[in-house]
Amino acid sequence: NSSLMYFLLKINEHLPNLKKLTLETRPEFVELSELEIVRNILNETGETEIEIAIGFEMFDDYKRNKIFQKGLSKKHFEHFVEKLAKHGFSLKTYFMLKPIVGMTEEEGVEDILQALKLLKTMEERYNIEIAMHLNPTYGALKTPLEIGFKEKKWSPPTFKSISKIINKAYESSIELNVGLYDEGLAVEGSNWTYNTSKKDINRVIEWNKTQNLGKFNRSK
């Protein structure tokens, strides 16, 4: 806590015109009293938006909590959203597209589409801005996905799936940013960009920058 407070005070001192501050955490680590302190300190600078970011990973309860062991129920998530909304904070959620060996393309897309519906419901219920950062999963070295990829039991998400999700996010008015990079951790060929044209990759880059569906679709 003292480190965070010191960090916030330094922001006031050196970045008085900061537009947005994103703090990544887990829901169980966020206390109302701490949110009040964060808001009060940054109020000195004026208009800094505070965004809290958490990993949600998947919509499906079983996969999220039994396979990924997140320990995050949808009920707990809703309580968390309500906390943030009371203080005027916004929320970023991290989701993974098709992160499990044996998962079909259709199952992966449907999981994210259900997640978008959930986020939209929470936005409207609590009057809060919620964004999704979507990570199209790659076959990271020394993970089950590496084995699944090499044994042809798993393949990375396709651009077609990502395009469908972008269109649905736009319909839902949910800000969506799509991950592009594997940070050098992927088995060759296991990132969605590997079999995607440069033109289509650039479409996603432009979407991330502008959230402009017209530009995204006109670039086909």
C-alpha cells in the first residue's frame, strides 16, 4: 500500500496531465478504502481516469475455475464491478481466445461472445465503462498448447474468428483490443498472425487504434 501511495504522489508531481492510469490486480485485493485513497490522491491532478485491469480469461465457469484455477465466480465479478462503479473507475478485462487443447474454433468464439454479453450487461447495470483485451492464444513453449499444436490437436485462432468478435464487440459498444504479439514465446507457426495476411493484421492494428468498424471492414 505504501508503495502504491508513493507511486500515485509521484504521478501527481511529474504527470499532472495524465489521461488514464491502469492498475492491474485481482478482485480480492481491491478494498473500498483503498479505492477512496487512490481517487482522493489523483483528484489533485484533475481529470486522470483510473482503470482497474483483471484477468477473467474465459466466460465458461468450469474452464475458468477448474482448468485455469482463477477462483473467480461471475457473482464475485459482479460485486467487484459494483465496487468500481461506486468510485467512477473503469474496468479492463483480459480474455483468452481458444486457450485449451481440443477446443474447437466455434467453442472458442462462442465463449468470447458470451463474455461480451456479460460485460455489456454489467456496463448497463452499473453505469461503468468496461473494456476487453482479447488475447488470441498461441502455443507457448513448454506448455500443453505446444504439445497440442505439434500433435495437431490444437491450432491457433483464425483471423475470421477474430473478425467476427470485433464485429460483435462493435455491436455491443464494448471497447475491444486484440493482442498481436507472442513476445518470442510461441512455437513457430502457432500464433494467429502466422497464417494471416499482412493486410488483415494491419486491419486489426487499425481497429485497436481507432475502434472504427467502418475502416476495419472497408479494408477487406
